[in-house]
Amino acid sequence: MGLINGTIMFISHPLICENTIESRLYQEVIVGNAARGNTLVVAPTALGKTVIAILLAAHRLKEFPQSKVLMISTTRPLVSQHAASFRRFIKVKEEEINVFTGNNPPDKRAEIWGRSKIICATPQVIGNDLISGSYRLDDVSLIIFDEAHRTTGDYPYAFIAKQYMNSARNPLILALTASPGADEEKIQEVCGNLFIENIEVRTEDDPDVRPYVKGIRIEWKMVEMPDSFVTIKKHLETTLKDRLTTLKNMGLVSSANVNISKKDILLLRGKLQSEISKRGGTPELYIGVSTVTACINIAHAVELLETQGLDTLQRYFERLKKQGSKAARGLLKDIHFMRAVRMTENLSPEIHHPKLTALIEIVEKAPKDKRIMIFSQYRDSAQKIVDRLMDVKGVRPVRFVGQASKDRDKGLSQKQQLEILQKFREGEYNVLVATSVAEEGLDIPKVDLVIFYEPIPSEIRTIQRRGRTGRSSAGRVIVLMTKKTRDEWFYWSGFRKEKRMRGVLQALKNSHYKPKIEAIQKGLNDFFEYRIVVDPRELSSTVVRELLDMGIISKPKMLDVGDYVLSDRVCVERKTAGDFVQSILDKRLYDQILRLRKAYPRPVLIIEGYDDLYSKRDLHPNAVRGALASIAVDFCMPILVSRDEKDTANLITSILKREVEENGRDIQIRGDKKTMAIREQQEFIVAGLPNINRTIAKRLLEEFGSVDGVFNASEDELLKVRGIGRKIAAEIRAVIKAAYKRDGERIEEK
């Protein structure tokens, strides 16, 4: 502890409230190093990463008094928690510390941003506001990214960091995580995406940390798998071996060993689906995919049997029966698989997994004034645990799951989640039975005992679960495992990954990690060059972030048709390969295309992930080809294809540059649902003439007084309007005078 002569020492800083933050040398060292460059801090949950963030925020606000600090967290509850911490510890007016979540209207956020010093927000909100140009990050002197291990793939953290480094006058990034993962490539990706220059790693074993660690005692409780489980497993493995033998005979796997991992089977399915998209759907490939899918189903059933028990396995079998896929139908005709199903149905009410019995014994022995948290991978198991604990005297359990509803299992709203946590904090509940939703991103009250109903092979999730105890006092973790099953494999896999993670981080730290930070070429003054209109439903895609990187602001507006309005005549409808196929199946495709064709003279369809179009087995490839042909021929709509979201953004940019730079087009939103005023309708009609945008349409109407006057004007009269030359005037008169040609009718040249 920070003690001198038995007295606790507190941080002394002009912006830190007196006697609120205990002085810890390792935190102050990290803050000092983080002040010199973008830093990733890796430390267990109990070591006060939030305090490090607050201390660095105080330092930056003192150094740059007119600046702001932005802290981004993954969930709304965590955002509110961090805002409360800033209000408690830092000397800033309460009205200058604000929370940005989806609950705040965008226009209100823009107003609040201007008068804030500290903003705590979710990444989705900040990302959307940057895309729509609501505010900029140029006056932010520090961005803090909580749960920084999320900064991979399309998660908004990377986009926000890039925009920040591109625009801030005095940029500094602090990234916080308890576990960035064991994969060096992933850690490098996190560091690269957040422009990290320095890594600070602390563990419970470091000399400067040890005095502040309460400690976590980890125990293992091993159980034997019942004989009936073993029999069911043999039937499932016989079914699995038959299908693996089929795959081996097809040359798709080298061995029919039933110990093949589910990960390897999933990789094989991905490989086969990729082959289908490249070569087309041959019968052999379809048989291979169906067989591999059956193997995945069986492997999952074995995992549920070994790690969860018959109740959870039975519910899985029930869901499998409802699937109706070829793989599921084949399994339900297999004699060995059906024996496993029948045994499970008969024994499920009578025989529980021995881990459940062990769990009940542990909870029964625990003091009833202690809080216990039980993690279970599956909702079915979590419900079973709660049901059994209800019968234990002095135990008040509650199930804690995510917001999504699955089958007949309704999820918990965020409000319900917060109410449960508050009741757990107050002691109304003393046992919280949670799925992965409680691993990170929530303010979980102090927990005395954490129980893993099953080990998990992820080092990140293992560390997150374990970090729920041992915060303010010594903690205890018990891991339940079934001998000689996937439980043991998963435990040791997680253990090895965690050990490897520490080694990778230490190596990066010792090598004085200095990533290659991407050069920022565009200046602040000319960064934003174009503006387009985008449907708000597109804001979650990577496309709009890529567009912003290329200098294009996407102003969100609910569109009647299309996704991206690039000019008064061009609107883009973006569909992924899966969405395109689904829109054929549910018969909405042609309605969308027809409405788009009516609303804009030059609509464009972009199909993203075109190579995957023919690998969607819900629809015959000829049906897909027929739809493409109809759109191109019957609706005269161009179809562009892209590899991915980045490629889509590049296509949109190319179209936009042609419209703005070469054709001088303005944006005009059109749609067949909107009721326009007469003036707007007049502008709409005139803007439909060749090479006429909204601005020139207004000039024409002002010059000639009405649509009729514009249409009756001669070429010479049209030339009087600024923006119209001889060529455009001739084209306008040609369109107005030309005879209308009905479908199939040929008009002779005169």
C-alpha cells in the first residue's frame, strides 16, 4: 500500500480531488510513460486501469486547458460507470462531464460536445457522429480505449483512432485491456490499429504490484463421466466416424479419427464453400459440405454431453429436429445417432451431469453472506443451475443472460440486466449464474467466489471471468472439469494460450516496441472534400468508415429507396451476396429495383462478395442468374460487383468523383413515397432534364416562371441561363421534342 509511517498516501494533483486516489508507484510510472506516447496498458482487472486513465486525463487537461478527454467503452453500463468515476475523482464541473450513448439524439450530442470537457461514450455513437460530421476530434488531447483487445476486424475502435490521429492537434491514445490475446499477429493488429508506441505490462507477480494484489486462489474439481454418458458418447462417435470415413474416401480429410477438433471441421467447411463459389456447385462438393455440416453437429453434441449434461443435449437435439437441413435429416435417419437421441430423452429427467452435483455441494458449503458468481457457456445449463440452486437453503440465485432472444428463451433488456446487478449488489440475490455476457463490459459488484461450470479454450475470456473476483479482497476460483473429456482439453488450451500471451507481450515490451505508424497525408483544411447522403442503417457497415477515410462525409437521412445518394441522378443500392439471395427468396428484390428505377435516372446496384453468390445453397444458381439478367435487361440497371466493404467504398468513390468533378452534379434525394411541395415537384421535374442539377433547375424556373415555360423555351432562350451551353441546350430540346417510343416499337429516323 502507499504507506508512510502507517499513513495512506494519496495522489496530489491540481485536478484530482483531495484524498480520493491512493498513491501507487506502478500506476504513476505507467502514467508517466503513457504521457510520452500512445500506450497499451495490459494489467489484471484489480490493478486499477481506470485510475491510470483518470490520472492521465488530469495530466492532459492541465497541459492543454482548452482541450477535451474522450473515454470510449464497449457498453452503456460501463460508459455510465466511467462517467461516475470521473465525477468522483476529477475537478471538472459536473455539467462538463457527459455521457454519449444511443439514448442521446445526434443533434443533441453535437450541442453537448461543444460544452464538454470529458465525454464517456460507446464506440458506435462516436463512429456514427464522425461519419455524419456532427463534430470533430481536433480539440481532444486524450482518447482512452477501454477493452482495447476489441480493436480488430471491423470494430469501430480502429476507425475512430485513425480519424483522431488524422485530425487532433495534440493527439494521445491510452488503450486498456486485461488480456489482448495470445496470438502475436492479433496483438500487432491491435497495436497497429491504435497507433501504439509503448506497451506497459503488469502482472500480479511484478515486485511493484505485489503489495497491492489481494490474490486469487484457483482450485480444480474433477468429476467422472457416468457410464450412461459413455454409452451415448459411443453412439455419437460411431455416427461421426462413419461420416469422417466418407470424407476420407473423398480425399477431404487424412484420417477418420473421431478426436478431430471442431475447429478443424469448421475450417474444412469454409474451404469447401470457397471451392463452390469458385468452381460452382458440383454434386461432390455439395455432398462434402453436407457431410461436414453433419460432423459439426455431432461434434457439438459430444461437447454438450461431456461438458453440460443431458438436459442441454436434449434441447440441442430438439432444435436439430426443427432445422430441416439435409445434414440434420440424414442424422435423424442414422440408427446410432437416434439411439443417442432416445437414450438422452429417457435419461435426461433422471441423471444430471456430475458437475451439477459438485456445484451444489460447493455452494451449500459456502458462507451465505458471500457473493458467488457461476459462469456457464450455455443458457440451458444456466437455467438448470438456477433451478437446482432454488432448493438450497439460504441461496438466492438469479440467471444473467444477454439481450438477444434465442428460440423460446427471451433475453434480458439492458434495464433488466442493471436491475439484477443492483439487487446482487444489495444482497437480494447472492448467486449470479451468468453466460459470457458478464465476462466484460459490465460493472459487476464485488464477488468472493467465481465458479467455472466448464473451462473455456480462450485465454481472453478465462482472464475476464477470473478477474471478477479478488478485487478488494482475496478471491477464490473453482474450475469444474470432467476427466478425460473436452473439459480438460479446453482448460489446458486456455492455460497455454495465457502463458504464450504473457511471453509475447514481454518480448514486445523488451524489444522497445515501435510500430510502423501509417503516415497521414491529408491536411485538416482539405480533408473533407465531398458529402453524400446515406441511409442510417448503413452506418454500422465498414463502407461509410472507408468513405470518410477517403474524404467523404456521409450525412445520415432515412431514405425511401436505395442506400447511398451520390447526386441528383445517381443512387446506389448495396447488397451483400447473402442479402441479394434472400431478397429473391422473400420476393422483395424486384419491388426495390422498380422503386429505385422510378426515383433516380441513373440507379446502380452493387453486389458485395459476388464470389459467394452461387455458394448460397438456399437457391439454385440459375435463379440467381435469372435475377441478375432481369435487373440488367428488364430494368436497365447497371450491376457492379465488389469483393468486400472496402472495395464497395472505392466503387462509390469512383462514381462520386465522376458525378461531382466531371459532371458537376448536386445531391437530390428522390423517392416514390415522399409528398413534395409544388415548388419541389417543379424542381424535381426540371432536374430530370439532361445534365441539369437542382441549382440549374432553380435558375431555369426563375428565368421562365414555370415548368411549361422551361419546356417551351428555345435553344437560344435556354442559353441565357448561367450553366447552360449550346450542347446542353440542344440535348434539352431534343428530349422535349422527341417522339415517345413504346416498348418494342421502332421509330424511323427522319
